[in-house]
Amino acid sequence: MKTTTSLLSLLISSSAISLAPAQQFADDFDSYTPGPITTQTGAWEPWDNDPGAANALVTASQAQSAPHSLQIDASDDLVHRLTTATSGQWVLTANWYVPSGMSGRSFLILMNTYSPGGPYSWSVQLGASGALGTVGDYPDVGQAPAASLPTLVDQWAEVRIYIDLDADTHTVYYGGQFLYSDLWSTHAFPFSGATELSAIDLWSDGSSGAFWDDVSVRRNAGANYCGPAVPNSTGQRGVTWALGSDSAAANDLLLSAHHLPPGQFGYFLASASQGFFMPASSDGFICLSGNIGRFNAPALIIQGPAADIQANLNAIPVNPPVAVQPGDTWNFQCWYRDNNPAQTSNFTDAVSVNFQ
């Protein structure tokens, strides 16, 4: 398991960890032993407590982060119930391995309402179809996908879902590509759902098997301002969230941007001061001022449409670098290149974090 040591005192020992409120859940399946997962932890339970859905295996045959992943096949249907989120911004990330020749379908489902026996309603039902060779948006599994991308087979592909419960929206990326964006509550099935995030469901619809690893849900620890940003060449407005913990000592904060132009590079900025002006040769506004730091070391350069970096709070790259202290407020924003249609640059909105 990978998490911040200072937070572990809040938890019982388990590969699956529930962190509140900053990082709500993470599981890399590495501290389990190979075999049925439901006999090793209560973090994952069969759908509706059905024993026939409880056969998913921890396995070493594939792993994004060694040594283990979770294999879902046949009639497997596993649920992790979250502490229900009713507000804020959240990001789910998960790594998905679909073997070539997979039969049936494999699904990742995000529930806005879940209780064994019902009621239940989902806002995201992302499915890989062996017959179609695509990963698609399935509001109703009995219908064709509303949007789809080619399945990336025999490799690990990231699923990244940005959820804004306050705005009632969500955006889905698969394999580094934009899949779709829609409202959260009305994209729901079988009925219009709540603006809540209640559970993760990994379901096999008669598939011959797919694998999951490094599943996490993290919350925006900051407050966004200076938005909405100026639209870019995609017609969308870039957004930056600060995911994880607002504890300076924990040093566990991801800067995450989405709605960026595909393939264009960018980097994050930081300052203790807010501002608002449009630089020359830019389509957007910088919302920082004063001593502005740039996370532009080669390893920190990002690429659209969505990406994040781990911010080192012990060395914010202003001049000279400084460590974040409890009581500090820092502001973050993403600058990025664009062709709109001539080469230009733009900015996301900004996010302010009050560190504890």
C-alpha cells in the first residue's frame, strides 16, 4: 500500500485505506495474499451480499504496481462503499488491464446511491466490450455505448474521472484521452440520482477476465477562484484542483489539471499572493502575483488533456524555494500551450489551499 505514514494512525491495518476527508480511499491490492479478496478484507463486498459475486481474486499474474492486482471475471461483482460524499470535488483514478481476446464485458461503476438490496443508482458505468473492442459510456448496459474509445489491450490504461458534486458534473478520461463530460445526477441509471458519491463497483458481465490496480479517490483540498477560465481550443475551460491533504506536515498534495488541449504541454505555478492579469501572447489570465514559482523541472511537465503532479511542499519553487508551514495559504494554477488556431498559451482557473 502507498500512503502517507502520518495518516496511518487513523486507520486499521489494511491494504485498502479510507482517509477522511482529503484522500477518501486507496487500494493497490499489494498487502493481500493471492486468493479471494472478500475473505481477507471487509473493504470489498459482493454486490447485494450475493455469495455468487464474491469470487474475485488477488493475483500476481498482472500488476501495475507490483506485486498484485485484482482480477474480475465471470460473475464477479465487488463493491467498495465510501463514506458518502455530498459536496466538493473528487477524482477517481484506477488502472485497468484488458487482455486481448477478452470475451464478455468488464465494468467500472460509480454509484451515487448504494445499499445492499437497494435502492441503487449509478452515474458512471464505464465498460470494456470484448465484442466491440471499445471502452464506452454505458448509462444503460442494454444499449450501445453513448461514447467510446478503442480498448487499449495487453497494457495498463488509466481511468481518470473528475467529479464536481457542487456543479453536478463529471468528466471521464480513458488511456489519456477524453471520453465524455456530463451532469452527474441526470446521467444516472436507473433513475435520476443524488448529487452524491457513495460506492465503487467493479463488475464482470460474463467476461473472461480483466485486472484492476491502484484504485483511489481523492478530494480537492482547496477552494477554486478566478474561474471559469477562458476557453481553449477544445472549447473547454481548464480547471486545476489540489488533491489530497491540506496538512503541511503530511506533504501529500497532487496538483491536477483537466480540460486541457490534448498533446499540449504545461506546468503548474504557485504563489502566496493572488492576482489577475493577462500576459502578452496569452488567451487567459494569470491569477497569481508577487513571487511566482514554476513547477517546470522536466519531470514535472504535464501534457493534456488531464494530468497531475506530486507537489513537494517542503520546497515550493519560488525564489528562493520555501517550505509550506501550518497557517500558510498558497495558490496554484496551470499554464499550458495551445493552438487556437495560432500558437498561444492559456491558464486554468486557480485553487487556494489553507494549510493546517
